[in-house]
Amino acid sequence: MIAMLSGRVVQAGSDRLIVETGGIGFEVLAPSNVINEAAKCEQIKLFTHLHVREDAMVLYGFLTATEKKTFEQLTSVSGIGPKTALAILSAVPAERLAAIIRGGDAAALKGIPGVGPKTAGRLVLELQGKFDATTFGAPAFMQELPEDDSVAALMALGYQRAAAAQAVEAARKALGGGAGADTGTGAGTGACKSAGDASSVVRHALKLLARQ
């Protein structure tokens, strides 16, 4: 099993790249974020999944272990093959997909190539409970956010500024805090202060966005 691959990017196409390591060139199929990263750098490190078929062995590559695990969870769903799993990850970042699954929002997946209404519903149904917050929660950069970076964090996950700002405002209200609670200038303490913590705001905003 090839679990990880690190080497020189020889070629990057629309859905695959060639990585040379030890004088051997490995063809790796990958989602769009990996292809975009490969186009910008000479060296790359990928977490890989080797898919074995009767007629071929295909290597898939991802920038993080979480993306790789998400791919493997997707392909465990009946009717979702590697090609469709890549299309999903190209359209929806892993962290956002986790929020969609946890929120049970199959409609958010419509429009992705290969994912019709029935497939989206089956995907959400079969993966409910597998995309837990500890494994597929907010990315590491959200753990220690400055208090005014909630909107920026959502934009980094692919959301538009207007939608991100609206979700952050709604999340603050739902958590019992206003602007004062988020900046630490309000009178709230204890639970109210925790409610205004930027990481908590972003996590709640993700849940709200997943329902849209």
C-alpha cells in the first residue's frame, strides 16, 4: 500500500499529475485543489489511496489526511465510485462537506457531476455519524482565531464574503452574543464569553450554511 508520496511535480493536468520520486514517475489522480497546488510548486507531498481494480491500480492523492479519509468515506457509499468522489471533493472542501453531512443537507450537493438527488440523499444517510466533529471538524487554523477573523475563516473554506458575514452574524445571535461578546468588550462572562469565541462562532456558522 502506498500511503504517502513526496517528490517533484513533473506534469499537472486537469485531473491528474505526475510526481517523480526515486527516479520513478507516479501518475496520481487528484481533486482540483491538489492540481492547483501542484501548478504552483516544484515539490509536493501527498497522502495517497491506492484503488485496486481488476484491470488496473489507480493512485489518488490529497493534500491532507482528512481529505484522504473523506475520499475513502465517500467511496464506501453505494453508487459512489472514485470518479464521483473526486468530483465531490473538487466542488466542496472536505470541512464544508463534513458540515453538510452532519446537517443532513442533501440539497447542498445538487449540481455536482454524478450526484443526483437520490445519490445525494443516500450519501447523507449512509455517512451520518461518520463525519464526526473531532475528525472532520473545523480545520486547524480555526482553533486559535483572532476574534475578528470569523468571516475570513469561512471565506478560506470557499464561501462568498456576503454569505459568510451573514452566517457569522446569525451564529453570534444564536450563541447569545453580539458584537461585544465577539470582541471581548461586552459585559458577558462564562458561558456568554465562550459563546462569542471566534472558533465557536465559525463552527455554528458552518452548520447554518450547510442548511442553506
